[in-house]
Amino acid sequence: MHDAQHDFEAHWQAASLVPLKEHFNHDTARAAKLSHSVGSIRFDFSKTHLTDAVIAAGSRWAKELDVSKDIAALFNGAIVNASETLPALHPAMRSRHQLPEQDGRGLPLAAALMDMDAKLQAFVARILSADHFDAILHIGIGGSILGPQLVTDALRAQNVGKLTLRYLGSIDPSAFDHAIVGLDPATTLVIVTSKSWTTLETQINASRAKAWLEAAGAKDIANHLVAVTCKPDAAAKQGIAAENILPIPDALGGRFSTWSAVGLPIPLTCGWNSFAALRAGAATMDQHFRNTPFDKNVVWLAALAGYGYAELSNVRTRSVFAYDHRLQYLPSYLQQVELESNGKSVTRGGQKAKTKTAPIVWGGLGTDSQHSVFQLLHQGTEWSPIDFIACLDRTTTDEGARVLVGNAIAQAAALMTGTEGTYESEGAAHYPGNRPSIFMMLDALTPEALGALMAFYEHRTYAQSLLWDINAFDQPGVEFGKIMARDLLAGGDEKNVDGSTKDLLARLRG
């Protein structure tokens, strides 16, 4: 164990023995010292167990781990995904940073990304200027949908073309039927997004969409189909026109791919300027993560708190509550970003992890959740650190908007403070308090602010993987499950399959 890690853990344990409200009594400047602004987002860490001593030890730990080198590797396009020998290019999709002229296979990396971006922008301009389509059916699964869906729903008021947008991920036939309700095949653009172009669910839904177009007698079916993939040759073999194939780099994980052509629904519905602003906001967070000292770096502070609660306080969940209906898809998006990235039990060196890794991420919308799961958060025997996210809207006079943000502020305060009072109607019930939260206040839900928020969570995930010494950019567990499903559905060897699975397969096959 590193000396600084030992110090961090000792200081965290000491800090966690002191109730949060007492930390405010001991340090009247605590709120100001533990609040930092990045772009238009204010991050308040004062309701966590971070203290001056904890942060100082965490900064020393970062230096002992040489975290700055790992951060530079991410932004410079170096290999950070060791198991697949790949960089992670999501920061490069919003700005080029210091990418090398060539990647490890001799490709002109920066130039290639610029060419991809130029083709994407030209395609968006062509579709919007043609004014032929009035609807989009976006087919994909996981990272091919979750990020774009979060953004287009959050920014739906900016729909420049008033295009109807539907997402389709599930291969349940009823999901397809639901997705096409009210859509005219003659005026629907079908986007098929699959990095490998082999994802079974996406291929099945793509075939359904093509059959739907053909059955309706849609003319020039090739003009209705768009492919987003890093395997353009495979898409071309399925009859998709070359001008409708938008490439993405193979060094771009699906859960980090919204900034690329995977995010195509965003500029098609919200306009290229909004897509560019989303990227610019993310780039602002990139620069903060890369250049800000660790003791004031919101990504690193969040990672330290995450490590402290998961490993040292033995809390196995973290909850996220957005007090803005436009962010309703944020918890689902974060579940993939964090759990697919850090849900690992093997270190980067191939050893069994010695610490607990990713806590389970869950959440919902406030104030809806206040009338359900907040009962557990206030009084349950299990508790969860919380991310509160609220968006100011100073342009509205609607009383509900003010009450909504006020509720977020009040809930964070109540969870921290608690009360020792009792209520006769509830016996000896009281509210223990000392339940931590990070509060993120957005000045407004703009594309820039949303981009910065998403990039914050991307980088937080990476930073925590460095503390846990795991690879955040592969997903062998996902691949294992898909391989087993493929083999069993194909009637593969079942001699080593358990009795329950054999019985269920027999029922499936009739």
C-alpha cells in the first residue's frame, strides 16, 4: 500500500467518525472551501466526509500513483485500454488535444478523426436541407442509444426541424411495433448504429426496419438507411449506400461514443450548433480535469469520495437524483458508463482486485422519488451517498420550478442534518442524518452545461478506475454473456450446462 493511500484511508476513517453537521461547526468556511465551479456548474462537496486532511492525503496519493501521467495518456491518445491495446478517444472527439500524428498501427489519427467529423457534419447538412424526412428511427443498443437519448430528451426544446425521434434497442417485437406507431415509412430515416456491425439485437431490428420499409413500398430504400459503425465494409455489403455510412473509430467505447457519429440524432434534431456546444462544454470539463490541481479538481474530489464510501465506509450503492425532468434518462446512462466500465474484479495487471470496485448506481427524478425511495434514504438501515443535480431557470416565473430546486436543497440538508426528535405516532422513529451528498447546481440546462456534466461523469469513472487499478475501457463480462447466448441459441454443446438451463432451453424450443 502506498504511504499516501494509507494516510488517506486513516484520515477518511477519522473524518467519517465525525457527523457531517459537526464538520460545519468545526469549519465555518467549509461550504466555500469545498465548492468549485466548472463552466456553469457549481459542485458542492461540503456534505461529504472530505476534509482538508483527507483532500491533502488524496492529492499526495494521486502523485504517488502518477495519476497525471494516466490523465495525459488519455488525452494524448496513448494506450489506456491495455487488454485491447487501444487508446480511448472520447475526449478527442470533442477536441484533438495533443494526439500523435499516427496511432500504433500507422494511421494518421488526428486527420482520420477530422475526416469522420467532416463527413458527419456534411451528412447532417444534407439531410436537414433536403426536407424530405419528418421522422427518425434510431436503432442500436446500450451505448448506441443511452447517450443520444439522454441528450435529445434533455434538449428537446431545441428541436430545429421538429423531427419525430424514436429509439429502438430491445428485440422484443412489441418494442418495434411501439417504435413505429404513427411513423410513415416514406418519410422515416432509419439509423442503424453498431460499432462491430455484428450486434445481434441491432441486426434483428435493422432487418425488421428494412422489411417495414419494403412492405410499405417505400422508394429508394437505400436512401432511408444510415449506418454508424467502425466496420463500413460490412455495412456496405448489406446494401447501405456509401454516402450513408458514417464511420467511428474502433478505439471509441460505446458508452463514451455520444460525441461521435453515434450522436447523430442530436444534430439532426437539435442542430449542429447545439451538438458543437455540447462538445464544447465537455471540452471545458476535459481541460479542468487535465489542468486543475488535485485539491480543487472536481473529478478527483468526486473519485476520492467514491473510493472512501465504497471501500472504507463499505457502502455498496450510489444514487443519482436529478431535479429536472429533462434529465430523466441520466441514471440509466450512468449505470452503463460506470458499471460497464468499473464493474470489474481483476486489476490492470491481471490480478484479483484487493478492494471493492464499482458500487451499484441507481436513482431517479426528484420530486417523484421523494414520495418513494427517499423513505429508505432518510430512515433505512442501508444508506447511499447521493448526487443531487438541479438546474436553475431564471427565465420562468413558474412557482413549480422554484419549489423543485428548493426541494433538492432541502433534501440534501435534511439527509445530512437529521433530527434526534421522536414522534408519538411513529414510536421512537427519528432521522439519523449524517447521510452524504454531492450537490451539482447548473445555472441552466444548456448544451454546454449538459456536455460538461456528462464529461464529469466520464472522467470520474476513469479516475476511480485508477484508484481501483482496473481497466475502465473494456467489458469482458458483457462479451461473455453475449457469447453464451449465441452458442446456446445456435444449439451448441450443452453437456456442461446445468439442469435448470437445459429445462428452460427445452421450453423455449417447444
